[in-house]
Amino acid sequence: GGDLEPDDFEGFDSLTPAHKSVIEDLCAGELPSAKKQKVSAGPSPRLDDPNATEPGFKALYDKYTAVTLPILKDWLEVNEQPKTGTKPELVSACVDGELHGALPRCPMCEYGRLKRQGTGFVCKGYFSDEVKTWRTCPFTSPADMIERLEWRSPDQGPREKPGVEKAGGKAALVDSLDTTPLEGLGLREQAEKLVEWARKVNLSGRGWR
């Protein structure tokens, strides 16, 4: 480069502006491949993501980043996970679910949602519709002690709840109640046991609409 001028090339004036630019760069001693070009490589994964070092993280991050917010929420809804937050937060939740499985409800209070804290999970409680107040929960656990659930796609639909039969519905569940533990209890204690059982088999009203 440096010895030639663009006009030295026959037909230079008839070239497109883009082609003229290449010739001008060559004459200036610059190779086209050496020019700095802006390349869109897509969003970069969050380095602070707890799964950032997991095998397969980048592929899953790209998979969920490529879909729209409503589709992300479909994935989370079918797996009974929280759907609130920014898109990066929802992407992170979906990646975590596919890598490790869906997070269950708190195994202690059975209603609260598990939240990551440090290297483990905690439950801060839940709002009780029955007494209209927040009930705290002291549950805490290392991450590897949480029994995860199958991660399902929206096409698969939600997983069946334990104790719920496809046929028979509420009547079949009521017939399955073992009243033996109620023997010898007062009316109040019996009522509390029945409410506890109803919640476990999803007869509390929210699951039957």
C-alpha cells in the first residue's frame, strides 16, 4: 500500500461506495479483515449468575434470552415458579430450572417459596389467606439438600399434584381420608387436622375452581 491511488484502478468510478471503500483501504495499506467492525454477538450472560460456571449454562442462557417475556412466563407458570421480575431475572430462573429442576414449595411450611441466599435457600414465609396476615418461616437449607422437581415445558403442561387422581376428583379424595388420627381429639383439634389434610391434597379452594 502507499504506491497506488484508488483512481489507478480501471473502473473505480463505476464501483459502489462500499467497493470504493475497500479499494481506498487497500491503497492506504489496510486489509479489510483488519478493520474494526461492530459485531452483534447477542447479550452477554450475567457473570454474577449462580449457575454461570455450570456446564451448558451459555447454551441455555442463549435459548431463554432468545424468547419473549410472555414465553418465559409460560415456562415459569407451568413449573409453578414466580413470574415477576426483569427479563434477565426470569431468564436466570428458567436456566436454573432446566439445569437443576424446578424449586418446590418450602418443605417446612409447605406454602412459602424458596429464595436463594448465598449458597443455599431460605423461606421467608407466606401470606395466609385464612388469617389475612404474613406468617414467617425459619426454613434454611444448603442448595444441594433441596429436592428439585422435574422441569417441564409449556407443551407438557403442569405436573400432577400428589394425591390428586385424574378420575373421581374431590369425592375420591374425600373418600381416601383416613380418620384414624382424629380419634380422641376434641372438635377444634379435629377441625385443625382436617384443614391441614385439605391443604395437603389441594382442597383449600384455590386449587378447585
